[in-house]
Amino acid sequence: MEFTTTARSLEDQGAQMRALALLAWQEPAVVIANAEEVTQYVVSPQYLKGQSLHFSLNDT
């Protein structure tokens, strides 16, 4: 799935992904965004959650 972002830097893109991850895992989050950022299309939190891989040090 392809999407575009209004993020101006890799740091901003990382912040967007962290916010989506918090929303996907239903963690409390405060997101501050301008109108352009709020109205852009991004993947749904459910899609992100379904496509995520999680690793821990003791996985076998």
C-alpha cells in the first residue's frame, strides 16, 4: 500500500508512525496536527496493526 505524507523530515515521519502505532494499540495519545496533516490519507490503525511484526529478545 502506498501513501504520501506531509511530513517534512524523517523525524516527522517517525512521529507520524509512532502516533499511528499508539492509535492501533489503543494507547492514550495526544496528536497535534495542522489541517493539511489531519486531512491526508494514511493507513488505518487496524491495517497497521495487522501488518505489524513484533519481536522480543526471547522469541524462539
